[in-house]
Amino acid sequence: MHPVLRITLQRLALGVLTLVIVSFVIFAAVNLLPGDFAQAILGQGATPEAVEAIRNDIGLNDPFWIRYFDWLGALVSGDLGVSYSQMMFATGMGGEDIQLIPITEQIAPRFYNTMFLAGLTAIIAVPISLAVGVLAALYRGSAFDRIANITTLSSISSPEFFLAYVLTLFLAVQWQILPSLASVTPEMPLFERIYTALLPALTLTLVVTAHMMRMTRAAIINLLASPYIEMARLKGISPIQVIVKHALPNALAPIINVVALNLAYLVTGVVVVEVVFAYPGIGNLFVDAVRSRDIPVVQICCLIFASAYVLLNLTADILSILSNPRLRHPK
Amino acid sequence: MSRSLVVPAIALLFTVIVLVDFVMGIGVLWYLYAVLQILMVPFELMTTATAPMVAVLGGWKWIVYLALLCVGGYGFRAVGQRLTKNRPFYRDMPFSVALGYVFAATLIVVVLLNYSRSFSTLGGMPDSYFFFRSALHFLVLSSVAAVLFRQFGCMVGTASTRKLFRQMPATASFGILIIICYAIAAIFAPMIAPHGQETIFPRANIIPLVPEAMGGDPAFPLGTDQIGRDILSRLIYGAQNTVGIAFVTTVLAFFLGVTGGFLAAVLRGWVDQVLSRLVDVLMAIPALIFSLLLITAASSLFSGTGLTWAMIVIIAVIDSTRVFRLSRAVGMNIVVMDYIEASRLRGEGVGYMIFREILPNATAPLLAEFGLRFCFVFLTIAALSFLGLGIQPPLADWGTMVKDLGQFVNYAAFLPQYAMLPLLPAGAIALLTVAVNFVVDWMLQRSSGLKE
């Protein structure tokens, strides 16, 4: 078997294993702790019989392992269950026949929104940060490099909500170029959608660009120090040629890594930014569910974020293997 | 994978690169254009205030600006070459560098122009230059303070600290100065703060920074919040609570992580395997997401201050995994040294080896990691508090303050003093992390001798 294929398959298997373990950790973290969620659903005034009935209903009385495999099996078959707030609503209305909205339907549009926001951010952030990173590496030590360094360090260090409020203050309130609330709706046309989601996307861009630019700069500097670049320079070819022909093909692996790692970073950044701008995405749903202790929703959102994180890291891994000439052409 | 599959894969990759390059070209243009737009907005406040971004995008004047900039760059270099009779500095200057100089000069002129304008509007009601002026004042004052502090450091102290200060960049001395200020505010908060952090005064929503005639109050320089608590006092107490809790959490994370990492390095074998795999699993879930999950679980057991303690433990455990990775790697490098071998042969115990042999030799990387880890923990706690799931009331805390005061941002157009309120605690968080990062950056550069 070709070594690239073997390594790729190994990584894929490892990724699937990681996902299974992560799902177990998420399930165990919430379910192994004491504390009664049946009580939480019904509120303080519930009778013990009602609590017991609900416990039986959700299956809280089953042993832990059975519950885990039930949950996992349902997940794989695409059934995410019903949120506690929906059940509370149903018991409040007092009927069995009320149509419950499953979590799948709640999450699907929000998942699309979050992906849209992350994609918009990536489209703006990736080119800027790669360009600025390469420039800073080329002119390292110059005024441009130092200013870029201080600016990116400051924007990495700032909490997301600080950047969000500063941008809102100037772009939305003082100059009124962009809307301050990013309340996108499914029926919006594309341009209006981008326009509405631009402020959160810009906030995320600031954070992600800083990370990506610094990592790109470090990767390129590392590369420019290698002997073959010096050789190319000594041959007398122009600096642009050195970069395009010699440095960039080899910088591919680190750059892919940088981009994927930062897209993975977006996964966490998205939560706070969505809350600041009231953007109807998964992050917002997740925080609401955490506040109201809606366990099924919390578990699913957590699993979605964690899988995005794992998958992006896995993609980075595999792409950098594929772009490594030493692995592609083994001796 | 056979050779026949690899070739199309590479072709695909290169297509992607070409596409990315193309997008990058557009991106750079777009970026320059956006910067120019932002520069020009203050000049055209009236038109952009009414027309939304569509109108701004429609303007083609940016091409003229760009062309002017290019001509300026070319002219600057040509004039420089003439005047200095082809000095190498001008002779060998690439066009992009010349462009950079002209761009920077334009930027400085625009900033100065706006600054001088900002005083002419002071008589009018809405002070639209308030933030611009405050930011500029802060920038200039902090740079001056940083340089003065460095000078001060060069004059007092022992010979070694003087040398340290002489070689320090201004950013690092700025960082140290800020950290000292925060430490003083945190330790002496009850003495510095004019009022208590939970005291509620009858007058709510006092406007900050304005004379009494306009709705201010000299007893409350930064005003009061929606339920009448003094914001200045809460900010100062926030230093104690937010920074204090973040510090305790970091220390706890370090205690757990370093102990585990060094144990794994010394004992090897199954201890190392078990700990490392455990850490791998915990690190597969992003930190903020995982802590939110665990806080959900903990919130059914605790409430109020108990929940704050639970959060400290949760974040410490999650962050200790990152510390574990580093200290294990550092420990592994030290364990193979001869002096460790010697102490093994002497028959020393594990505790002696960790605390007397490994720890003293690992302080430099661990100290830098402590600074960075503190920043991460601090930002995580701030984010959690901002979401209402971190430090619980009645403790004054910056993240919670940002959440509570957030709506005031909408007053920016006609009452910028109000709009400043959520930025104060948020800025306080940002300033401390920036300061710590500056210091750590300098420490790392000094210890590793990164001269590039």
C-alpha cells in the first residue's frame, strides 16, 4: 500500500475514534454527575409522582451505559430527540397530543447560519492574513512589521466582545454603515444576508486574522531561513521569483495548517460573537440551552462544535500529509 | 495510493492555490479600499450617516485615492533620489516601501487634521470626535509613560535590573507598568474605591464625565449604572475579583498540570500513557465549549458563589491539560540529563527529583507559559461572565459589567460619554492581556535569543 494512503487511512480511523470518545466524554460529563434534571423540567412545584413519570419517560432510570448507547444510536440514525423546553411546554399545556418540535428542526437553520457566518469570515480573513503575514515576513524588522506585530498582538489579547462593541460603536452607531443587530432570516436574499451578517463577520475577522497572520509570518520566516532559499537568492533571481517559485510550494503545508487551525479557532469565537449581535446561530442556541439547563440541546450543540473542531484538525493533518513531497515520493 | 491518483490530487491542489491567489489579489485591493474608506469617513460624516454601506460601495473615488497614493510613492522616491544624489537608501528603495512611507505620512496627516478639528466641535452638543480624541490621548500618554518608566528603571535599582531596563523595548516597559498598576488596584481596592461595590445609591444612570449642569455628579466621576451602583468603584473592585479569580485559577491549573507533566516525565511507563491519553481526550473538545458543558452540569448542584468556585475548578482542570503538555515536554528534555541520572543513582525519591532537580531548571519556559496561560484563563472567565455563566453577582466583575452596560453603546451618536461605559470594563480586560502578552513576548525573545 502507498504510504500516503496508509497514513491517511490511519488518521481517518483515529479521527472517528476521537469522535466516539468525545461523544462519550460529553455524555458522561452531563449524565454522571448527581442532580435531577427531571426536577428541572417540571420546576420546583412538581409532585414526586410527576417527577418519577418524567424520569421514566426520558429514560433517566435506565443504567448509564444503556442510556449512552441509546443516545448514540439515535444520533447516528439522525434522531436528536426533543428539547426539555419543548417538553416543559407540552406538560404545561397538559396534553400528550401536542406536536413536539424535534431538535433537528431547531438546529438545522441555525447550523446553516453559523456555517454562513464562519464561511463569510474565512473569505474575508484568509486572503488578508496570508498577504499581511507574507509581507511582514519579507519586511521583518521594518516599521510595517512592528506595527503589524503590535496590532495583531493587541487584537489577539482583546476579548471578542471588546472588539465587537468597538466595531458596533463606530460602524453601526456613529457612522451607521452597518446594522448593529445581525438578525438574519431564512428568506433574505444573499446580498442583504451578507450585509446583515457583516458586523459579526468583521469582529471574527479581526481575531482570526491576527492569529493567522502571526502564524503565517512565523512559517514563512522559518522557510526563508532554509539553505535552498539562500541558494536561490545567490543564483540572482528576483525576490518575487524566490517567493513564488521556491518558497510558496514548500510553504503550502504550514499555510494549510495555519488556515485549518484558525478555522477551528473560529468554532469557539463564534459563540460570544453570536450572543453579542443576537445572531441566530448554534452558538446563541448553545448559550441559551446552558442558561436554561436544557441538557439534550447542550449535548448536541457541544457535539457539533467538538466535531467541527476535530474534523478541521483532521483535515489539516491529512492535507499537510498530501502536500508533503517527502511522503508523496518515498524512496 | 498509486501514482495515477497522486497527479490529479496535486493538480487539484495547485488549482486551489491559483484560486486562492486570485482571491488574495481581490482581497488586498478590497482591504486597501476599506482602509481608505474608513479614513475618509470622518470627512463625509453627513453623507455616510444617511446612506448605508451600499452608497459607500458605489463610490469610485477610492481608485483616484489609490492612484494618488501610487503617484505620491513614485514622486517621493524620485525626489529623494534627486535631492540626496542617489543615496543607497533611496536608490535601492522598492516601490512598495516608498508606497508604505507615503501611506504612513498620509495617515499621520489625517490623524492630526482630525485631532485639530475635534476641538472646534466641542461647543456643539454631540461630541462626535470623543472616542477618536480619547484613544489618541491614551495612546500618546501611555507611550510617554512607558518611556519615562523605562528611564526611571534605568536610574534606580541594582546594576542588573538597570541593565535589564536599558535593553527593554518600550512595549515591555509599558506592559510592566500596566501590570504594576493593576496589582496595586487589585490589592488596595477597598482603600482606593470611593464607594462599596454593592452599595446602591438612589440616583441611577448618572452621566459620566460631564459637569453637574448636564446631568453629571462630581461624587460619581464615571456615573452610576442602571440600579445606581458607582461604576468607578465597581471597576476598581473588578480588578480584585476578576484578576484575583483568574490568578487563583491559573495557579491551580499550573499546580495540576506541572505535577502531572513532571510525574509523567519522571515515571514514564503506564503513568505517562494514562495521563497523556486522558489529556488527549480532554483537549479534543474546544476549551470554551467544554467549560460551558461542565458548567451546565455543575449548575444543577451549585448556585451563587458556589458556582463561581465550581467554575474556577472546571477552568483550572481544562487549562491544566495545556500546561501538562508543555511541562511534560520540558520535563522529558531535562530527565535525560546526566545530573538526573546521578540523582537516580543516589537513590533520591520522585518528590526530590521533581522539586529540587527538574523544577529549578524549567522555570524560564514555565514562567512564560504562566503569563500566556493567565491570559487565556482571564479571557475565558471574562467570556463566561459576559455570557452570564461565570463569576456570579453580587461580586463586581468586568465581564458581567460589560454585559450589563452593553446597551449603552447605542447612545454613541448623541451621548458618547454613555457609550463609553461598556468599553471601560472591556478595555480593562483587553489592556491587561495586552500588557501580559507584551511582557511574555519580550521574555521569550530574551530567553530564546530570537534575533531572527
